[in-house]
Amino acid sequence: MSRTCCADKNLYKEFIEAASRYYVHALQHEEADIPGLVDLYAKIDRMRILSSAKIVEIAERFAQKIVDTYSEPNKSFIELREMINSSSVNLMREFSTAGREELETLQTV
């Protein structure tokens, strides 16, 4: 596996973990986690260097969803449970699928 592939893999893992954490924070709080959002956008900027435009576009879309979620009413535990049961809380699926496809492509090069 190439060094670039490993760097992408680690970056994607970091992004998924951070974005998931900040999304849950946004669902439960009205005040944004500014340092967290800065960290998230820094990861996206790293992706601009290492990743395809498709990966960056999906990551940017998810980051925008997080920012927009802060302006929505906070979710109760019951609402969060309903979101989990309906899979609407799993917004990272598109990113993780695209990331896996890109990593597989890099491994064959």
C-alpha cells in the first residue's frame, strides 16, 4: 500500500470520527463548537491536497450539514433514537463508501 493511500486512509478515519462527533454535538446544542468546526474544515483542506474532487465535495456537503444543524432546534433523546432507527443519523455513509472506492483504486495503481 502506498504512502498516499495510508495518508488518505488515516485522514478519512479522522474525518469520519470528528464529523460524527461534531454532528451529534450540533444535534444537541445551539452554540457551535467553533474549534471543532475549524478542525473539521482543516481536514477537508488536507483532503483537497490528497483526495479526489468527489471526496472533497461530499465532505464539504457534510460539514455544511453540521453547520446548518446548529440553527435547528436541539434533539431530545427520543428524537435521536428515532433518527437512529430510521438511519437518518448516518449521514457519513456516502463519504465512507466514496472513500473506500477511492482507496481501492489507489491500491490497484
